[in-house]
Amino acid sequence: MQNVIKHQIKDLLKERNAVLLAHNYMRDEVQEIADITGDSLALSIEAAKTEADVIVFCGVHFMAESAAILSPQKKVLLPRPDAGCPMADMVTAAELELLKSRHPGVPVVTYVNSSAEVKAHSDICCTSANALKVVQSLSEDELIFVPDRNLGRWIAKFVPQKKFIFWEGFCPTHERMTVAAVLQKKSEHPDALFICHPESAPAVSDLADHVCSTSGMYDYCRKSQAAKFIIGTEAGIIYKLRLENPTKEFILASPALFCPNMKLTSLEDILLSLQNLEPVISVPEDIRLKAKGALDRMLAIPRD
Ligand code: 13P
Ligand code: SF4
């Protein structure tokens, strides 16, 4: 049955001149049929440069919104519009404005896991892959970092000369990974390296051999001489890690590393979305233009 749906999706993608983008946390079968899989930064870049008329975004709401901000002439479909991100919901534009009013002139760095409206009130965006470069690109010594307290505090360690004003937002999925769970896995697999995402709690990141974005994990595990890795991020990443490294072993750091929003999108949802060309994600033009300014400033920073 799955194969029939996969073929129908492939046919419709061609017919509609559509591209299927999938985040690294999507269900295995969704990653399998995607034209491009990647982290938030890679998918933003693809959304900005694609020639397709339709972008089918398999991820969560803020990601499809970023695609709509960057490619207003394209139809951006989010097969499950109820796929949100609790962290993105932890800060509103009004709350950010209040914080800004207490720190006049201090630039705002906003993690892409945020609404278009919050981006519109920001100076520059960042992802977990480029957050350090983004912060280093600012000439000011002080900055407001929203909404992820863990990514913010992780980055702050590398730029001690800068003063950070943090927002206390967080990813519930990553924060469910406890120190006890990681120590347990480390004791069961003493020969494994522990790699985690910077959205993890600081006490967990402190245990890691390497902290990086989801794409960073693919690079690291591919290049590493190690044969075994304990992975501290959402479970969906394991699919491609195993595919790309058949001789290496990957162990999820905690069974709690499961983002319910990232798991909503099914093949059936994608097919339906392509058939009906909806739900369409769009952003009001005044907000879009301001949010695009913050995303463009981020995208202008050269990658490694
Ligand atoms: P990256 O894919 O950018 O590392 O982000 C992780 C994440 O939590 C996205 O929701
Ligand atoms: Fe949001 Fe965390 Fe899920 Fe990513 S993994 S979408 S940050 S809740």
C-alpha cells in the first residue's frame, strides 16, 4: 500500500512541478521520498532557490512559514498545518517588543524556530548550524537571543566578550533527555561517542563529545573514525545516519527523544495535500517583508 502512495506522490510532484522538502526528523518513509532532506538552514536555502512552483514542506509550521517568506511567488504547502513547534510558541511579537523596550538599541537574534511575526521584530535570524557565526557577525557587545535558552547559552560560551539577554524558551523534546538517561547509555556503551543537539539542557550538552545541528551530526558521524554513537536529538535522525553509515552503530540517548509534531505528517497527508494543493501557508506582506530582512541577513553569512 505504501508503495502505491509513494508512486502517486512522485507522479503528482512531477505534474505539479513541486519539490518535496523534509526535515531530518520526519518519519522514515517521508524522508525516503523527499527530494531534499536537511536541517532548518539547508531547507531555508533550498526554499529560497528552488525553481519549483510548489513547495511541499514536510516539517513544522515555522519551517513552511520561512519558505513562504523567502519564496512568496511559490505555493507553500504544509500537509499537516497542526504540526507546530512548542518552542516557537513560547515567545510572541508583543513579548519581544516589551523586552526590546527594556534594552533599547540592543540587536535581536532570533532562532528560526519562531513565528514570522517574531522574526519581523528581529534584526537577524539564526539556525543551530550558524548561530555562532550570526552572533559573531554583530558588531554590538550585547544582544537579545530568543527563544531558545539552551542554544543561546551554548553559543554564549564561545563568545565570552558578548553579553546575552536570554529568553527562557526551550524545546520540550530535547529537554526530556535527562542527564540520568545519557549516563545510563554511556555506561551501557562505554566505547561510544555522545553527540547532542544544542537545544539540549546545558547539563546534557556538558556530557557530549560533540554538540551540533542535525546536519552537523551527519557530517561528524560520516567523518569520525568511531564505530558507535549515542545520539542526543530527535529519533528521526537515526534513519539517514544508519543509511549513510551501514557499518556504524547508532543508539538513541533517550526514548523520550520523540517530537510528536515532527511525526504527524504521513504519506497520506502528503498525497492529499498535493491533490488539493492545500493547506497553503502564507504570511501577510508587511510581516513577510520585515521577517525576510532578518532571514536574508542570516543567509548572507557565508557557510563553511
Ligand atoms: P536543526 O535541524 O536546524 O538542527 O533544528 C532542529 C530542530 O529542532 C528543528 O525543529
Ligand atoms: Fe520544536 Fe523541538 Fe519539535 Fe524541533 S524538536 S519542532 S524545536 S518541539
